[in-house]
Amino acid sequence: MPSYSFTVNGEAVTVDAPADLPTLWALRDKLGITGPKYGCGIDVCKACTSHLDGEAFNPCVTPIADVEGSEITTIEGLADGDTLHPVQEAWLDMDVAQCGYCQPGQIMAAVALLNRTSNPTDEEIDAIENVCRCGTYFRIREAIKQAARNM
């Protein structure tokens, strides 16, 4: 079985896996990183959203072979030690989460947006396609705006 080496949350890892194994399963089942959630497996719900070399990506549809030599950041790697990322702080301040299942992916998508633009419009925020079945979209938008002000 081939091996793939990459960095996850600042740590170098090597995973033995078939080339077509979705990266999500390597993260969750082989590395024990459970922040990225499985929702649909077809790049629709985006509960698994993480960062690949600083850009949002969906590991449920990205083969492990495609991340060789790359840097992945999951929700577990977003905080700086005990200091939460401003988006995580805003999520708490705005009481965004209800069930919480989609929140890691939502937060990672929000961070990617704020890395691209420091003052996103409502339209840019609404273009985030992560699905929240609890419907906390208004609070998500407000949390992203608060995080933008605090970054």
C-alpha cells in the first residue's frame, strides 16, 4: 500500500492508504482527527471543510494522493494553544452553535473568507455554501462580521 506524507495542524504525518481514499477518512480513521465531520461525502454539505495550503477544501472528496506534501489545517489546529482564533471567539460570543455538527466546517469556511477579504459583504458571507440544518445563518453572519472587526 502506498504512503502519503503531509502536514496536519503543524505536525508531519505519513499515512498508508490507497491513493483514492478520501482525505477525510485518513484524517478521521487513521489519524484520529475528528473535527472535520462527515455529512454527505459528495461536496454538498461541507461539514468537513478544512484548509489545504491555506485555502478551504473539502476532504470528503479529495483523494489522499492529492494532499501529498501539502499542509492541512483542521478545526483542531486553528487555535494558537489556549488562545482561540477570533472566529472561534466570535462563534462563542454570538452563540452560533445549536447542535454544533456543522460548526467546524462553518468556522473553517469563515476563516478562509476572512483570509481573502478583511471586510466581507453580506453577499460574500452568504456565498459560503456550508449547510447548517439548525438554520443559524443570521448568527453565523453576525459572528463573521464580529470576527472581521476583531482581526
